[in-house]
Amino acid sequence: MSSSLFLLLSLLVPTLMLEFRYHDNREIEQYLVQVSADNPDITHLYSIGKSVKGQQLWVLALGLRPRRHAVGVPEFKYVANMHGNEVLGRVLLLQLIAELVRGYRDNETWSLQLLNSTRIHILPTMNPDGFDEADTNCLMSQGRANHNGVDLNRGFPDAFAGLRKQQELNEEQREAEVRAVIGWLRSETFVLSANLHGGAMVASYPYDNSDQGSGWMVSPSIAPDDDVFVHLAKVYSYNHASMHKGNLCDDSGPFQDGITNGYSWYKLEGGMQDYNYVWAQCLELTLELSCCKFPQPKELPALWMDNKKALLAYIQQVHLGVKGQVFDGWGMPVQNAVVEVEGRRNMCPFRTNQHGEYYRLLLPGNYTFKVSYPGHEVLTETLSVPYGPEQYSAMKHDFKLRRVASATVRVQAEPSPSCNYSLLPRGGAAAGSAWNGLTVGFSLVTVLQTVMD
Ligand SMILES: *[C@@H]1O[C@H](CO)[C@@H](O)[C@H](O)[C@H]1NC(C)=O
Ligand SMILES: *[C@@H]1O[C@H](CO)[C@@H](O)[C@H](O)[C@H]1NC(C)=O
Ligand SMILES: *[C@@H]1O[C@H](CO)[C@@H](O)[C@H](O)[C@H]1NC(C)=O
Ligand SMILES: *[C@@H]1O[C@H](CO)[C@@H](O)[C@H](O)[C@H]1NC(C)=O
Ligand SMILES: [Zn+2]
């Protein structure tokens, strides 16, 4: 394309020049509609439902195949503004969309590679009603909740809260925004996610809850994939301009390396991050990206520059580990095959999706996989896993099952995953070596100061 034609096109596509300011919900909608109309080849706009007041929860998907899942292409998501008064994430995600589209149109290799290998879903506001009610205070919580006054990050089912409590609150009783996200998680096999907040500077990772009771929160609540979570959190904090230095906001923690186990910061029940991990086999972090929940508009360009590299590097981590399909004795991909990694006892074991696919984020090393499916012999294989993000692809490995002699007809595994609640960390047993005396004094402070983030 000639440069003058390109210039003309740029003038016709003002969406690529996104102003640094707080766009309201209507403007965000208009922006997303325009980007998707201008870039139908790499974007797809859809809604996952409506807020309590009936505002659409828009998601923009970006990728070379933006409209539907393709086998082998992992699904990634970013969610912002779950707390209506924590607003930086809205701005960052719009800028991220603009940057991905601009990079692709300019043939920049990083953008071509990312969009060719990944489907990226972006929900700029999960709580548009709360945003409408928010004030611009740095610390307070006006607008944090949704229109019904419910904190959405306390509104998800929580495995630690026990089965009885889950049943008390059935799905229809949950908030509209929470139901929309739960439905979204069922509709796509998300592999990696982050949810963007404000009021601190730290990358926080599961678990947020524990059944250690209501005492002082002194120890981390360690997930089976803790090593991967720590790595993911450090990828964000070290690619961020300053987060890795820790101790950036006067009133929050020392946060060594700019990361923290959620529970060892403060206990949180019904959070979205634990829900994603425990029930949707999607690893999610909570990213706290500004000390002030509502930064001054003039600070926005610098805040974007602080986060840009980290936001992109984090997406690339969706290519950690191993991915592939599980085939039955007839050579057909099977749904609900259980794919376990030795030493990682996930409460709800990872299962294959409707295409027979599994995705397993793992750090480089050797891992023993155990794959099981009714009517078939349990398959055990040890894999040597390289570092995938640099290649924009996890290692690909398919599992081919052998049917047991007696199996003459294909069986369908039961669709509802069975979860083993006794595998959650409990009692003092969860206290790992990461715990130290500092955490105690620090937790007292954060617990008392319950204007949360
Ligand atoms: C990008 O690459 C395509 C295909 O090679 C080409 O048609 C297009 O003009 C390039 N765009 C720019 C902005 O260089
Ligand atoms: C996308 O990836 C495929 C396979 O990985 C490759 O053949 C193709 O050239 C890539 N396209 C771009 C635009 O990078
Ligand atoms: C993984 O196994 C291979 C042999 O299969 C061995 O050469 C390598 O050192 C092992 N790596 C680790 C990290 O244990
Ligand atoms: C759940 O996990 C516990 C602890 O490892 C184990 O003893 C128990 O047999 C498991 N239950 C089921 C149904 O798998
Ligand atoms: Zn928050």
C-alpha cells in the first residue's frame, strides 16, 4: 500500500487515535463498535449479558480467527472495572486494543505473532453501573459494588465456603454480572486471565480464600499450581515499570517482587480469581495497578506506558506448558477425559473440552501425565516441557488412549466434572516457607483497613 493511501486510511480510522481520558460506558461501546466495524478480519464484538441496569457487558475478541475457537489456539481474557470505582483498567484495556490493532495494521511482528497464535478477549468494564455511580476519590468505595450494592468480587461460588453454602445460593440468585461471567467461562475454554483493579500495586494470585477460619491471616493459601502462579505474577511485576520494586503505595504491603498470595494479603470469599481457577481451569491473577483508584486524567499516558509491556508479556504466557487433544480407542477426540499432572492435585481435575483439547500451563521441566477416560486404560506418559512463550506456542502433545478389551461400544463420560473438596488446603498445613514474621504485622494493618482493593 502506498504511504499516501495509508495516510488517508489512518484519517478514516480515528479509532486508532484513542484519547487518554475516562470514556463513559456509552463511549466505550461506540469505540468497540467502531473498532470491530473497521477491523472485521481480526476482531469480533459480542456481549456476555447485561448489568443490573441493563447495560451490555461488551467483549472484544481479537485474533486471526476472532469469531470462534480454533483447535490449538488458546483463549485468553482480560477483565477490568469489576469494582466500578477502580477505573484505570478501563483505560488500559482500550489502549491495549488500539495497540494490538495498530501493531497488526503496521505489520509489526509481535502483533502478527500474538494474534496468529492466541484469541484475546477483552471486557473493559464488568461493572458499568458501578462506574456510573463512582466518585473520583482515591481511597473510598463509592461505586465499588454493582447497582444492587453487591461487591462482585465476593459474589462467586466459593469452594472453600463448603457445599452447603453453595447450595443455599443457587445460580439464579447471583448478581447479573456474576452470572454473565460464569456463563462466559462455560462458553469458552479459557486458559489464562487477569482481572484489573486499583488501590494498590501488586500482582495477586490464588488462593484468595482458605478454610483456615476467621483468625488473623498469617499464612498463604497455596494452590497446586503455585509455582506457575508465582511465575505469572512475576512476569507482570517485572515487565511493569515499577511494580516489582514492591512497597509502592503507603498503605499496602511490602510485597516482595511486587507479588502476593491473595490470602496472605487478605482473606476474600467468593472471589472471581479462585472461581476461575477451581471451576473453570483458567489461571487468573488479580492485578492491582494504581495506588489511587481513580487516577488523575493527566497521569493516564504515563500509567499506560508503565503497563503496556507487562500487559503484552502476560498474554504471551498463555503459551506456557503443554496443549493437545485426547483421542479414544476409535481415534475420535473425546470430551471430559481427565488430564492430570502428577503432584498437582487440582480440586476439580482438568478435563478436555468438546474438541477433546486440554491446555496445561507448566514451567519448563519433566512432568508425568495421567489421562483417564471411561472404557479405556489409564495412560501415563512423562513429557519434557520446554518454555513455550518465546515460540508463541505451548508444546503440542496428543494422548491416544487404548480401550480396555471388554469395551466394544463408545462411552460418553459424564459431563459434569466431579470435584474433590477434600483436596483444598486446610488447617495450618497450608503454611508454606513463603510465610514470615513480616506478614503477620502487615496483615493486621490490611485487615483493619478494610477499604479494599
Ligand atoms: C503489511 O503487509 C501486507 C502483506 O504483505 C501489505 O499488503 C501491506 O501493505 C503492509 N502494510 C504496511 C502498513 O506496511
Ligand atoms: C500463522 O501461523 C501459521 C502456523 O503457525 C503460519 O503458517 C502462518 O504463516 C502464520 N501467519 C502469520 C501472519 O504470521
Ligand atoms: C528431563 O528428562 C530428560 C531426559 O528425558 C533429562 O535429560 C533432563 O535433564 C530432565 N530435565 C529435568 C529438568 O529434570
Ligand atoms: C479426595 O481426595 C482425598 C485426599 O487425597 C482422597 O483420600 C479421597 O479418596 C478423594 N476422594 C475421591 C472421591 O476421589
Ligand atoms: Zn478491586
